[in-house]
Amino acid sequence: MRHVDIAAARAADRRLLAALRDCGGSPGIAAAVRALSFAGEHGALWLAAGLAGATGDRERRRAWLRATALVGAAHLASMGVKRAVRRPRPPGRPLVRTAGRHSFPSSHAASAAAAAVAFGAVHPAGRGLVPPVAAAMCVSRLVAGVHYPTDVAAGVALGGLAACLGARWLPAGAARPGKRRAR
């Protein structure tokens, strides 16, 4: 059995956070981080994208709404874990304000990962467009200085898992218009 050096893991977490946080000194990067942070608050960007998909894609409306519900569920699950774990946010002055004091797991990362998985299952464009934005949102939480890398990794894992487990709930063939599920 392998021994995990918790002190070394924490030190690595802090070093990576410090390196990414330094990127926030650039005005352009800081502005992008603030925009992503605002857009991702309470999963707003992803919920709006899912509802827009449901409005504009009649053939997959039910799949879009279910995928959007999975994003909301991942966000709520992350908030529940956050309340149980109660890990304080990293020390220092962040680039953005946060809705709460606790950082593990990142709810922005959970909803972003859930959107990448769920929307990718609904529409081919979701597989190409959502993951890069979701990744940028996850990294932005580190640059903003409001999460440790392990917070973001846990959020991604939680959101991805929630969407994968919930994918069974999506209509079969959701990503292929014109294909109807047998009833």
C-alpha cells in the first residue's frame, strides 16, 4: 500500500495556486476571470445555456431540460458537500467576491463539468463548445484565488459524476435529431 504524504500534497496545492494566482496580475486576464466568475455564479451561465438550447432546439427540448436539471443538481450537490466539509477559502485578497466562505468543492467547477458532460450528450455542438469554456471557468477560480486546485478537481469530479449518472435519464439518441426513442 502506498503512503500519501498529506503535507507534500498540501504544499503542491499551494504552489500551483500561487503560480496560477500570479496570472491575475494582467488586467486582461483579471477581467476575463471576473467575467467568468460572475457568469458561473450559481451555475447561471450553464442554466441559461441549457434553457436556450431547450428554446431553440425543439427536437431535443426534453433532453436539454433534463441536461439543465443535471447541471442544477450538480451545483446543489456541491453546495451540500461544501457545507459538510467547510474548508476555508485560500488566504489572501481574491480578484472576485464569493457567495460563501467555504471552498471545497468548487461549485463553479461542478456545474461547468456537469454542463460539459450533459450538454455534450444532448447536442454535438455541446461536445465542442462547452468543454473549453468549462475548463476556462475552472482555471479562473484558481487565478481568482478563491479555490485550491483540489477544490476545483473535486468539483469537476462531482459535476462529471453527477452528469454521467444522470445521463441515463436523458432520452436515448438525444444527440441525433430525427431519431426518436421507442415508446
